[in-house]
Amino acid sequence: MSLERFFILPAFMESLRIVNKKGYAAVIVTNQRCIERGLITWDELNRIHDYLRLSVKEAGLELLDILVCPHGADQCECRKPKPGLFLEASRRYQLDLAASWMVGDSETDVEAGRAAGCRTVRIAHPGAITSADFHLEDMSLLPDFLSSHLT
């Protein structure tokens, strides 16, 4: 992964606009084992996150934080599917996890969101097996979903 290969999906920005408008805080929780493996440096990851933050700000939107787990499997309490980073976000920002939504593209995202007490949405190919509360087959469907489900 590198900044040159990083892109922001339009549906992400549309979704963030809806989340902001509905009064929800937006936090990204991400596993980045590629740091431990030496595939990317913290500096490069920070450049990517700085670009994302700047893009969000230039669009007039707000992203509260990006929380990262750089560890390999079973080395910590922060790596999804464990809920550690969700709990950390809740502590830092006084977020009500029971009133929060986790949107992710893997079943480990769903498991972490559920363990933290969030409602869950998984974006995955048609026919994907998931325990998420909701399943969307494409990221482009997320803005309409959020418009109708966030109160």
C-alpha cells in the first residue's frame, strides 16, 4: 500500500456527509498488520491518513479519528475481531457504542462491532455469509442505506 495507490471512493464521502448531517461522530478503526510485516512504514501510513483527513476537511466534513492496530493476529486486544479499538474510541470520545454503527467489509469487522455492542453493516459480494445486522452488496448502496437508517 502507498499513497499513490490509495483512493477515496465517492460513496465514502457521500456516506460521511450523511453521518455528519445526522449528528454521528465518524471514527475509522483499521487493522494494519502490514506495518508489522514491514510492507509499509508508519510514515507512509500517516501520509495516507493525512491525505484522507485533508480530503475530508476540504469537502467540509468531519472525521473524528483514525485508530490503527499494527499488530499481527492474537498479539493484542486492539486487532479486530477484538473490540479494543472500538472501546478506545468510546473512552476517548464518550461514544455510546449501543447507539453506534460499524460499517465494514469483512466478517472480522462485524465480529468486532458486535463485541463492542454496535449495530453492524457488512459490505460484501452478493451471497456472502455474514452475521451482520445488515448486508449491502456494494459500497455505492451505503449512502441511501444510511439516509434511511440513521435517525
